[in-house]
Amino acid sequence: MSRKKADLSQFEQSLSELEQIVQQLEHGELSLDQALQQFERGITLARHSQQLLQGAEQKVQLLMQQQQQESLLPFDAEQGD
């Protein structure tokens, strides 16, 4: 699996687990100790997801900078023959 797919998979798994944690906390059926453990896990997942998003954002910014630096040459139909 490529790194991009692995990062996307990690992000999706983290997001899914975060959604489950939020549902558990919203239902209020956890003990205080369990709720604190889930909250801590949620914070860890959120931070990890944020790091993945920042990495993706940096890649996009680099690509946009590279695109701006490239100069386009005018198309000359006569050269193509």
C-alpha cells in the first residue's frame, strides 16, 4: 500500500473511531472513568488526524507553488506538423 493510501486509510479510521467515541459520550452510558478514557483517546485521534491534514495541506501548497513557478509556452500549431 502506498503512503498516500495508508495516510488516507489512517485518517478515515481515526475519523470513524472519533465518531464512535462522540456517540458513546453523547449517550452518557459510560462510567466517569470510561468517559475519561474515551475522551483521552478522542484527543489523541484528533491530534493525529490534524497532523495528517496539515501534511496534506503542505503538499497541496507545494504543488500550487510549483505550478505558479512553471511558465506556460504559447502553442504554435505550425511546429506540431
